[in-house]
Amino acid sequence: MKKCFFLVVSILFLMHNGVTAKPLFSDPVDYHMNNRPESIVSMDFNNDGVIDLAVANHNKISLLFNNGDRTFSVPVDYDFGISDAMSICSADFDRDGDYDLAVTDSSSDNVYILMNNGDGTFISTISITIGIASSVVFTTDLNNDNNDDIITINYNTHIMTVLLGNGDGTFSGAVNYNVDGAPMSICSADFDKDGDNDIGLCTLNGFVSILLNNGDGSFAIPIKYPLHAYILRAILTADFDGDGDYDIVTALQNTDEVAISINNGDGTFADPIYYSTQVVPEPYWYLHPWAISSADFDGDGDNDLAVGYNSGSSDKVSILLNNGNAVFNGPVDYQAGEGILSLVSADFDRDGDYDLAVANSYYHDISVLLNLSFCCFGSRGNINYDLSEKLDVGDLVTLINYAFVNNYQIPCEEEADVNGDGSVNVGDVIYLANYMFSGGPAPVACP
């Protein structure tokens, strides 16, 4: 009788409460760093089948290993004598089957190659002097020899540097290109469909530069595309309109926008289309979009956008969903941290969708936001979606809320369908209460 009374009281009480929007991402889980995180990259560094994180953490390089249970280890810090690690990227530079790291040091003329021992530890370091302090590093194969090459940029000298990889962790001599306009960010893809990777840069002076590859890792004179803002902080490439070629998105710091430039199919680009990143327009302060990532966050087959802000006015990440033809919905904000300098998307929890990791320089931490699109694990019942995954009264209360309160939303409907009949209703409440208090059958397995 007391149990039934509790159930009825819970229903009546919770009917006065409700949440109206179903979230695409979970609340963040924060991992404290010992210094200011500047840049972040995700790979499986210790070859255990789950995606880890490496962070350029001012004067240290930090590894956060994925525990395989939707959590990460405490940071493992490495001090390689780098004074100001501003950018980090990853590839198998020595072709031994594991992912190494490349790091820029803005206080020196060096790029550092950190060789992976195969288990996610890094001991051996190769220092490459390029003669110019670099702010950003990027890796891809530029000369089609199946070795990963390196690109760096320096916004003060307006120089882009190319280092061609030899496949053994060493690189050829640096080749410098004058790219003008204070370059801030790098992307690369085969823009003109001729079989080699080209380069895209965005600049503080308000234009995008496209450098077409000659086929051997050397590059033609930059082709400039002006935008209507003069501070472009980040650039990224993906196929946004589903036509099989690579388009470009840039983050515009001084107008709080992203700009989508559609590839015409030959390596030239149409005039940009601008999208505001402000949920509610504010004329008196700016969010300063600084970092962008792209993936199919909602699982509908097209590439969406995530935008992070380097501002004390925002501690959010904005998600702009693609309608499938490179037309984007307005931003939806999710809690992260302040001073976002970098973010990456990967499937950290192995559930088939793309999660986010965010470098928060003001808070000195990394925020991990799990995607809730495909969210059911093992047996159903983790309805409040806590990391313990243990069935408790909180799950039952959340299910009651969802079944009886108008517009109440939960992270994962599949978890709430505990009897597995394809819908969530009072039958699931009775089923779960019977299991928890009367020894009834357990929730059925997730699909």
C-alpha cells in the first residue's frame, strides 16, 4: 500500500513540472587541466579501440585516455620543454601503426614531433626547426606518397610552411609560402577533384585563401575570396550540400556568424551564405566564434556544425543543424565553458553518433558532451541517463514525469521503453515499478 501511495503522490507532484526541449547533447562532464588548454585532437592513442584526447596545454602536452565507460582518465602530462604549445594535430608519422603528435611552440621556431610508443605513452621527440614561429599545425598527405605531411602558419609573418613527410617520422626541408592577410586556421581537401589535397586558409584580414596543389605537394598562388567580416578565426571543410565535393565554413569573430561557401565542383567557391550564431541577437556584446567542428550530429545523413566561443559572455557551444542542402537551422546552445579555443567531434562512447570535446581556456578544463541521438546501452532503464547506469528510484521518477507530464522530455526514449513494446506509456511505469519493488521481469535489452 505504501508503495502504491508513493507512486500516486509522485505522479501528482511531478505533473506540475515540465521541460519543453529534447536535448541533442548531455550536460558536460568537465576534466580539470593543470594549465590553459589551447588546442585538442582526438585519436585512439593507446590502441584499445576507444577514442582518446590529446591537448596542447600551454607548456605541457596532456593525454586523457578514454575509460570505455563514457568517462576519461585524469590528464597525463608531458613536459617536452615546449614553452607555449598553441596547436596540436595527430597522424601516424612513422607508419608503425599508432598515432603520433605534432605540436607548435609559438615561442620558438620549432615544430615538435612526439612519437607514440604504441601504448599511448610519448617519450621520443623530434624537433624540426622551420625558421618561423608557428601558431597552427595541420596534417594531411599532400604529395600522394601515403605519408602524412605537415602544414604550419604564422599570422605575424603571413607565412605558410609545408613539411613533406618521409614516412619514418622525419620530414623534408621546410618550404615557405607567402599567403598574406595574417592566416589564422587551416583546412585541407581535394577541392578541385584532381586527386590531390589542396589547402584552405582563413585570415584576420577577412578573406579565405585557396591554394591548389600542383600534384607534388607544391602550391599555386593563393586565390582569395573576401567575406564581409575582417576577423576570420577558424576554417573547416566538409560536404554540406551532399553533392560530393568539399565546401568551406568559416567562423567570423567580429560579427558572430559562420559563413558557408559552396564549392562549384571545380575548386572555385560561390559567394558565402551567413548564419548568425546568436540565439537571441545582442547588439552590445559579441560571442566571438573561435572554434568549429562538423559532423552528422543528428544522424540524418548530412554534416552539421558545432561552434565554440572565446568570450567571457558565453559558456556555450552552439549546434546548427543542416537541413540537407547546406541550409542551416538557427543555433541551439549547450552548456560547455568559457574561452573555447578548440573543439573536436568523435564517437567517444561507441554508440554510433558524434560527441564533442571542448577546450575551455578560461576554466582550465576540457568539457565532454555526449550525443544522445543513439543512446540506449545494454538493458533499458537508465532513464535519467546518469553515468552510473544503475536502475534506481530516480529513473522511475523520471519515467513517471515523462509518461504523465505534458511536454516533459528525456534524453533517451529507448531507455524509457522498458517493456520493449515500441512506445512509452503508463505500461512502462507499471513494468518498471513491478521490477523494482515486486520482483517482476527486468527491462528488456536495447535494440
